Amino acid sequence: MRVVWNREGLNLVEHHSVIIVGGGPGGLGVAATLEGWHPHFVGGYSFPSQEVQQFAQQHENNPLAFDPHELLKRRHRPIEFFRMRHHPIQDAIPPDEWTLKFSKHRRADWLMLTTDGPGGLWNNVPREQMTLGPAHWMELAHYPIGRFFKQTGRNRDLNALVHRDDLVPYYQAYAEELGLNDHIRTGIRVTSIEPADDDNDARFIVSSIDQNSEAPTTYSCDYVVFGVGPRSALRKLDAQGIDQDYVSDAYTHPDDYPGDRVLVIGGGRSADWAAQELHDVGHTVVYVMRQQADVHLKLINDSQHLPYYRRWGEILTGDQARMGLLYGSKVTAFESGGLVSITTPEGVTQIQIDHAVIEIGGDPDYQLLNSFGELTFHAKRDNFRFQINQMVVDQATFESVDIPGLYPAGYAAQGTGLSVIGFHAGCFLIAGDILRRTGLV
């Protein structure tokens, strides 16, 4: 770390080679690799072509050192090159059978700034939330989740869904096990990322605020890992009276919503979870969605592998005495005393409720990058209503095509897909590029 003067020459600016913005899985994997936990390949393994197989064997002792553009020349996606070593088959494999191993090397000068700590947004999901994929999809390769389960006495199926009370402790243990915590600052909200001026030796200026003291801190760095998460900027509901005290902007647990009648506004997976859980503990639920019924029913039918969507199927085939579904509808006003106005296909209606929960999702907080001008995005959608604008990146390194030295991580990067199993291997592309540029690999 070095200290330099900021552009006004008034306050000290803390400098690091790399600033990682966000404490979720996207940033944690990069942090561990920059900390010096480098991958190598061992044992018997295979790739889809003999050419890629030979290339892998030539570089198996130090796969971070080669230029991943060489894989693109061989018609093989670099992120898949590493994913295939972490997840060579569909089911989980015991850690002692992995062909992906790690050894400790010299660390890079990195610092993570996060509001929530290791696990990122998983720290704030509903208290009974389950994952959408099996346990081994959620792990970061440097510290297998099966090892965490064994070390903490958890008897869990690696091919089953994970409760957030197992997943958040896993990410916390990951940071502890790999020696990351000394370089993670929690309770810090980044407010802007800007290009440094010509008088500064660094490339970026990162401004932040301590969430408790509201004290500002300014950092400079040469590289930014942009791992803010897919819901770091919550969407705003366009309705009057949204500041009424019976309105909550996120769902947590049924006990947090007093009274019998609860209004849920949304239509995505998080709103589905809230409506179903509130219903099943005895609340009367009115669920307002802008989408049409056929879209919602398709999601439910296509998601029967998940327990709470199987439960949705049961609710819809029952009498639905406590589940009112308003499709193609929009809440327009919250009034005092719990009176809510809703525009429906049949006209405007008013209902009386005890509490309202808004679960309309969010987006990556790209406003943090406003000073760089217009960015290039790739609109990514899946069949299950997950939608996000991903930053267009170099597919060999995940460096932004618009902002040299900035690397979107996790869902924010084009080419990762929309599943966690798809983006975890991106940490090796990002960290590898930084390590090659800084001469540490």
C-alpha cells in the first residue's frame, strides 16, 4: 500500500494495486486467487478436443500463466477451461478426487470493499431461503463446500439445495480459511468509481462511505474488480405513498409482517418465495404481478425440481382461499390505514391490507461507473424470469471492453451465463490477467 494526495491535494488517498468492489462469490474467488492461491491440474482429466487436451497438459502446473486468448484460437471458451476442472461431471465429486488443486504463492496487493461481508447479498436474503442449485454449484473451488461441511459437523448432501444458514457461514469460513479477512473491509458502501486524473499515478479513484460513521474514504488503484452483485441497485416501485409505515421494500421472514392480510408485489422468484411462505404460515396473501398468468404458470411448471415450486403447484390446484393472484396488474397508491389502489385488467380496485412487501428485484449498480460515459451491455435473459444487463468483456480475461483495467465479476460479466456454476471460474480469468500484468505469475 502507498499513500498519495488526491486531486484536490487536501485528503490522503489510500492506494492498492486492486480494489474489489463487493463481497459476493464473484469477488471472493478473485480475492483468493490474488491472495496467492493458484490452481494447477493433477491426475487424469480430459478436455473435448485433443488439441485443448495437449495444451492443458503443457500448462497444467501453472494455468494462470498462459494467455487465455490461446484457448479462443483453439475454439475453446477460457471460462469453460477452468469450469471443466472444477465441475467435470454433473454431480458433486469428493474433494480428494478433484483434478483441480491449489498451492500458495506470493499475494498481490488487493483490498475488498463490501457492505455485507463475505457472501455479499446472501447475507440479506429471506431467513429461510434455499438456493436454486445444489450445494456444489455454490462453492468456490479454493475451499470445497464438502470440506466445510465436514469440518463444521454438517451432514449435508452436496447434490441437494442449500439453506442460507449453511451457505453464508461457508462463505465466511472461506474467507477465514484462505486468509482473506485482513484485506476485507465491511460496512463500506462504494459511491463512485472514476478515472484518475493525469497527475495521479493510479488508473482509478474509488470513493466510499462508512455505513455506520458516514465517514468518507477515497482509494486509488490500478485495477478494479466490479463484483457488486445483481441486486445492488434495487428497482423502485412507481406508486404514491410508498413511504407508508406498513410498506417494506424487501422480504425477510413471515414473523416480520404483523396482521393477517399481506400484499406481495413482484413476479420473480423472490416474490414467489415470499408469497408462498407467507401463505403457508397462515397469512392471507394478495399477490400482484404485471406479468400475465401464462408466464407465471410456465415458471412454476418448469421449476418443479425445486420444493417451493412444487408447493406452488399444490397451492394453485387447491381452493386458494388465502392466495389471491392479480395478473397484469399494477399497484398505484398506498394510503393511510392500509388502503391500496391497484389497476387491474378489469379496472381500478382498492383493497385493505395489514402489510405490503415489495419484491421487484434489482440490477447491478452501474451508476457507480457513470463518469466513464455510455457502456456496452449484453442483455441476458433466461427462461425463469432472471434478466440482467451484463457488461461486454474480453472473453479471455473478462476485462471490460469500455473501461481498461476494470473487470466485471459474477453475473455482471458477459459470457458467464445466469447460473452460479457458470460464473465461478471467471475468477481465474480475472485474477490471472492481473497477475500476469503485475508479474506475479
